[in-house]
Amino acid sequence: MSFSLLQILGCIVLYLTVLFTVALVAERGWLPRRIARHPAVYVLSLGVWAGAYAIYGVSELAILHGYNFLLYYLGVVLMFVLGTLFLQPLLRISRVYQLSSVADLLTFRFRSDGVGAAITVAMCITVLPLLALQIQAVADSIHVLAGDREYLLSGPARHDGLAFLFCFIITIFALLFGTRSHPQHPRNEGLVVAIAFESLVKLICLLGVMVGAVYGAFGGFEGMNAWLAESKAARDVLETPVRGELARGLLLVFFTGAVAMPHIFHMAFAENTDSRHLRAATWGMPLYLLLLSIPVLPTAWAAMKMEQPFPLDYSVLGVGLSLQNSSLSVAAFVAGLSAASATIIVTTLALANMILKHLVLPRQILSIDRNQSIYRQLAWLRRALITALILGGYLFFRIVSGHQSLTHLALVAFAGTLQFLPGIVATLYWPSANRSGLLCGLAAGLGVWFVMLLLPMVMVSEAAFATQLQQQWFGASEHPWVGPTTASLALNCVVFVLVSLVTRTSEDEQVAAEICSMDDLSRPVRHSLVFGSCDEFIQALSTSLGETTARNEVQRALRELQFDADETRPYALRRLRARIEANLSGLLGPAVAHDIINRSIPLAANTGTEDINLIERNLERAQVHFTGLAADLDNLRRHYRQILNNLPVGVCSLGADGEILLWNRNMELTTGIAAHDVLGSHLDSLATPWGEVIGNFSRDPAETALRREVTDDTGASRWISLHKTPEGLAESGEDRVLLMEDITDAQRMEQDLLHNERLASIGRLAAGVAHEVGNPITGIACLAQNLEYEDDLGEIRHTATDILKQTDRVTRIVESLVNFSHVGSSSGDLNLTPCNVADCVDEATSLLALDSSARPVRFLNDCDRETLVLADSQRLLQVFLNLLGNARDASEDHGDIRISENRMPGAVQIHFDDQGSGIPPAVQSRVFEPFYTTKDPGEGTGLGLALVYSIIEDMGGAISLTSPTLPNQAGGTRFTLQLPETSYEALLDSQSAAAENARLEP
Amino acid sequence: MYINRALVLLIGLAIIFFPTIAEWITNGDTTWYRPYQLWLLVVIAAYWNQRTRYPDEL
């Protein structure tokens, strides 16, 4: 039984068309999203691992080495079961930084486009045998189906046009599959679904072939077991021990291949959109491979029983032909075709991306026209590279065809990719590794691999020489590939380690090593950016990418981060920059992306402190992973964080560049601004009035600002006090801490108390007022009575003048009292104007004189009549009243109280000296505290001096206390006020301004 | 460096018991699908290990 070539080619085209349709259906969104995005689809797409070798070549291993064939699968199973060791950390880095190949990964880690180029070239060479394997498997299987047994047995005749025809067809489909998706889409949905479909097809076909072969050859599974019990040859093979160099070698190369091979890396990491899918693969992939491996032994035994005439590689195909069952033959062929096409498509796509990112773009082999769409140009370049790679695979096939079995081709390819293992392990686990070590180790390992394994394969004349070398170095062996493979890896590792230890690791590499290391808690660095908006980003990137692409990339990053286009927060812009770099890395490769970003969106010089916000975000996200001491530390962090957040004062932490790093709950309550709105913002971007208030204070050299009034947009006032860390700390690059206390309630209470205190003073003065007013009134009454009897006009006029004098006296007394009663009643608004100190003192003494019950003292006003200070006259009067009242209370009867002043540059000092008993040193520090008094109960409220202090502070002055007045004197107290000096010119200006205002008012 | 302790234990046990398991599998007196039974156990264990994990944290 055989098939015609036309039938076979028709079958190939039909199958690939079905495959393309599946991809198209998925890509257009016609397939329900829950199916296309199901973890099972991702797991099945990883089945790309099982190429043509898994369908055909494994049979040879099983027939010759028994259960050792399982190591082909178990290497991968081990890699997935131990997913947390390699796959999950690799996925983390790959997804965050958009790395889609081993070259991307190692370029990112070792920060060198030279590394990327070297890895790409090495990967292309090592993967050539794998591509040739796929082509050979399909070409040979066509010959088997066509019944050309001689072609397979007489090697050199095998490379006919069929292989080229297959390459041509698969190239068309690879171009259709690989380059359809838009580069801005994170996942090539069509490709993933199509590869998953292929995995399903080959599994079903193989299981079908197994059932057909067992029932056809043995009459069922019981018959097969019976045959197995009787067949000594089959049982002997099964009892081949799974140990020794063969087992070690197989496990090593296939374990590494599961992460280093470009096609599996691409499907596992570049096409992953959810880390949960990879976790599903930790059991899903072993299950899939279990199902895929079950048919191997029964089918091989059926082939043994049927004694099919084809090479062992193709026993799966041969069974169907021997049983004259065309369905079995077609199923086996479709399984092989499916596996080979999937491997070729994904491998060439992955390699094309690598070449593009690490050879073409960084080396500027082909220049990109920035006036046209970069995406379209990249797609065309990718298509050209895919074609060239498949052609390269075909040429390699032509060179080796007929000389090598599928197993040999597979082992050489996998032994080559084994050389990338040290680099991958060091990326995750060895931060001290550097690019020199990597390149030297790779060169040494690949050198051994090339001479001992690849060269004998491509140059038959050198095979004897290589075999001789192998025997000399590793002794005679049944499996000559194992020795060179192990030796190349060992040499690679030793050279890598030694060179890394003796050469310097660059700063760039150290940063990347921290990011890549298994320690999830990398320390993000907070750099300042030169640009402050998204538009500036677009403008800067336009020079490298063209305006359209730059705009697209910035908008894409904004969309992914869920930021607005008018974003200006430094924290957000830093994340935007990192995201654009990651996205460009996926498009152009990490080296080119890093270069473009560094050039276009540079970081400000001399910046780079730890990014607290990002660290906290990472910690919050990683909390579930912490155990033991790490968990304790995290709990401690949360505890202190909570304390800080719940403090009854506002706490705000600022970076050296003014970026807000901390904004606790009290700050939110006081300002009405939520933490998530301001964290990462610049201080100046805070809403009015807080940006100005806090910004000005942070720039002010003063470390404290007391009783500052802040009025918001609605006109509501708050009173705050501000404190900050000393300037010295901030200068040394430390973050600054700013405390804000809301004292609105206390301030209002104080104003109420001030008013009450004044009323109390008025009460105390009331008796004196009555007496003072009573005397002139009595005088006026007497004069008025005399007027009744007075006829002399001169006397009448004289009496009227006296009455007017008495009336003036009353008016003065009442005015003083009214003036005093108005002090502080105007809700704390200061009206700073030039005030004559001497006049103010006079008024205060006049008021005090009204209190007849007070101690009789003499007030001596020595102030210069010309001296003016800038103050609120009503408040200054209150201050003088309190100080002079206290001085009077402290003085002896008929004692002197002297008020004097002396001028200083820009200020005036006013002294109030009494000759009383003085204030003990222990008490002096407390006299300005509210409610502190040394007077008897009922005589003082303890608020007088506190109010004086408060008023003087508000007016920008200072107050101090000296007691005793002179060093060697027992008593006497001096209060000294210091207030800004002003002049008559200023007084005139202020008066004319007031007049102007009065004129303008209706 | 953070490595799951359970994983280290698993690798240690696998290294210690691999020769015994390999010999048990290739023992001629047993059924041919014995390795697959063992493999299935590994699949179940892997499923058990990942089932109580967390949402996509990348």
C-alpha cells in the first residue's frame, strides 16, 4: 500500500490550510475569548516542544534503549514541576521587560548588545540541526508513504525536491502565522491557538495510531501483554537500566532544552499573558507529555512484531503500512507533519525576532525609515528573516541528509543549546556574573561542541578525526556524544566562573543583576526626569522613532498603566518611561530600547535614591510569599507604617527634588487631598492653597512656622503650624520630613479666651470708669445749675467752655474704653500700620488709671515721641495693658514703672521695667504658657502673658524677659518687646492709601 | 535569594531515591506501564502544589 505524491502534497496543503483557518478564527476574535485565553490553550501551545522527533525519533530510542526514551519527556517534566526554580522567575522578568528570547534575557541581564549578537549567532547555528531534523522527518515520511523504501536506505539519493517543496509551503504559512499580529498586541492569539490545535492533533493522531496498531498487530491490549511476556527481545530492552552516561546525558540536554530552545521560550514566555497559566502548565505540561508518551512503546512493539522494513525512526509510519491500514498511516503522517510545522514556524519566528533585535537593528545592518511606519518595516524584515532561516535549515538538511538519524540531529541541537544554561542560571542566581565571563564560557563550550559534535556531522571527512579525538579524550563509549556534551558544559561553566571572578562587573550589570536575581525585593531607584509631561516624552522620542510611532508607544504605555495623558507626577512619568522601554524592548530588543530611552528621555544628573513608593508597592504585592523572618520584618514594617499613618499630626515626606513620598491620614484630613492623588507628585503641583503654603515653607530656611492661616477656595480658614527636619539633613540628600499640625480649634479657643480676658479687664475697669465719668458729670451738673442764675454773658461763655472740657474728658474716657473693647474682636485679622509707641503707652496708662482699686503706681513714659513701629494698634494696646498691668501688680505702692525704648537697625526694642520682687528663674520659662499664673486664685486668668506672646509673634515681633533687671540686684523685671520699625513717610503713605480707599468706597 | 524550602526538600528526595525508583521501574517482573503510574502521581502532586496560589501578580 502506498500513496501518490499528489495525495501527500494535497494532504500537507489541506492540513496547513486548516491550521491557518484556526489561527485566523482566533485572531479575528471569532473564537470565544474564554476559549482562546483558557489556560488549557496555553498548556497545549507549549506542546510545540514535541517536534517531529517526539513522533518519529523517540521510537528508535524506545526500541534500542527501553525506558531511557522517557528521559526525553522527563527532562521537560522536571523543568515544569520545578517551575519556581526557573520558569516563574524567568516569566516575571520576561513579562515585565518584554523579553521574548534567551538573547533578550541575557542582553538585558548583561547589558551588552554584543552579548545579544553573540547569543543570536550561536542560537542560529545550534538550532540548524533541529530545523534540518524537521525537514528531514517530513521529507522522509513522504517517501515512506509513497513507498520509496530505497530512498531511505540509500542515503545520498534522499535529498530531492520534495524537501524543498515542503520548505516552500511551510515558509508561506510561517509568514502568514508569524507576522500577522500587530506588534502592539502583547500576544499573537492566532499563533497560540494554532499551535495548541497542532498539539491536540498530534496527540489524538498518536493515540489513534496506538489503538489501531495494538488491535491490528496484537488483537488488543491483552494480546500485546501476552506477546510482551513471550518476547525476550522486547523484555530485555525494557530492562535496560535507566542510569549511566546515556540517562545523565539525555536528562541534561532535554531539561535545558525546555527553557533554552527558542521555540519553547517563545511560547512559554513571549506569548504568556497570565502567570496563572504557567502555574497551570506545571501540571498540565507533564500531563500532556504523559499522554503523548504512552503510545510510544505499544506502537514500537507493534512495529517489532510486524517486522516493518523501514528505519526504526519511522516505525510509527511503518506500522500502518504493514497493517495495510491507510487511516493509521495518514494519522501518523499528520502527527509528524503537525509537529514539524509547529516547530519550524515558532522556531523561525523566534529566531527572526532575535536576529532583528540583536543583529539587524543594533548593528544598523538595515536602516529604518522613520518617516514610514516602523511596525510595517519590522514586519517585512521579519518575513525576510523567516524565509532566510527556513532556507538555512534546508541547506543544512541538504548537507547532512542521509548521514544522520533523527536522534543524532536532535542530540547535537540540544547539546548546542545546553551551552546557554550557565548564562540562564547566572541570570537568576549569580549576581556577580559578568558579560566577559559569559562570552568566554560560551565560546569555550561552543568551541568543544562545534569541533566534537557539529563538525563531524557536516563534514564527513572530519568524522574519523573527531571520533579519534572523542576516544582519546573520553574513551571508547557506546554513546560518543555524551562525553563531549558534558565536557563542553563543564568547560563553559569553569571559564564563565573564573573570568567573571577576575574581571570587573559594570554598574549597569549590577543593577540588572539585582532586577533579575531570584530575590523579588530588588531595590528600585528613584531618578528624577528631565521632562515633566507626556507631550515632552512624545517630542523627545520622535527623533528616534518618528512622531507617529512615538505617539503610539506613549499612548500604549499610558493605556497599559491606566494613566491619563495629562500626567505630570514624577512617579508616574518614571513608570511611564520604564514601560515604554519595556514595550520598545519587545519591538526592537532590549539593547536598542535601552539606548533609545537613555538618549531620548534622559535622567537628571546626580539623582537616584530608593523609590519608596515602588518598594512599598512591590512589598504589598509580594506579601503572600513571605515566610519566617521575612514575614516578621514585613509585619514590623506594616506596624510602623500604620503608626505613621495614624499619627494625630500630618506627616509628609519629601524627596530632595520635592517629590511627595509620604502623605499620612492626618494630612488627608487637614488638606482634603487624598494620598493616592499626591504620592509621587511634585510639591508644587498640590492644589491651592496647599502647594503654595507647604512649598514656601519647604524652601524657607526656618524650621518652624507657627500659627499660619490658610484660606481655601471656599473662603474657609484653617490655622496650621509647620515643622520640618533641619536643613543640614536635607542637604546631605536625605528625604525631608514635614509635620503639619492643625491648630484651628486651639486658635479659635484662644481668640475666645482673648475676648473673655478683655471683657474681664473691662469689668475690672468699670468701677474706675464710673468714678472717672462721674466726676466730670458732677462738674457739668454744677456748672449747668450755675447757668440758671447767670446773666453775665462772659460768665456763661466761661461756664460753657468748662462744660465742654468736662465733656471732652468723658469722651476721651469712653473712646479709650471702646477702643480697648474692640481689640481682637475682628476674628484675628491683623491690620499692621505705623503706630506711635509713646502715644500707645499713654493710652494704656490712661486706661489703667481708670482702675481705682488697683495699686497706686507711677508710669514713666520715656519713649521717643517720634518712634513708630509696624503693628496692629489695637493689639499693641492690649499688649501694653497686659504688661503694664502685670508690672503694676508686681510693684510696691507708689513704685515707678518705666517704659523706654531703643532703636536697632530695622527694629525697635520697647522695655517695661518695674521694681517689683522679680520672677524666679524656675518660673521664667513658664510665664508665657497659657493658664500659668503666680497670682492668687480669682485675681488672674493665666492668659495675659500667653496672649502677649501670641500677639507679638503674629505681628512678627519677639518678646523676652529679664529678671532681675540688673545682675547684682534682688528684684525688678524687664519685659522687652522687639517690633519692626517704620517711619512717618510710611505713615503718610498708609494714611493716604486709607483715604483713597475711603474715597472709593460708596 | 529566595528558594522555596519544599522545593529543596523535593529535589533532595528525588536525588536520593532516583536509583531505587529507576531500578524498580526497569524490573522485568512488573507491568510495562508502571513508570506512567508514577508519572501520574507526579502530575497529581504538581496539581496539588499549584492549586492554592494567587492571582496574576505580574
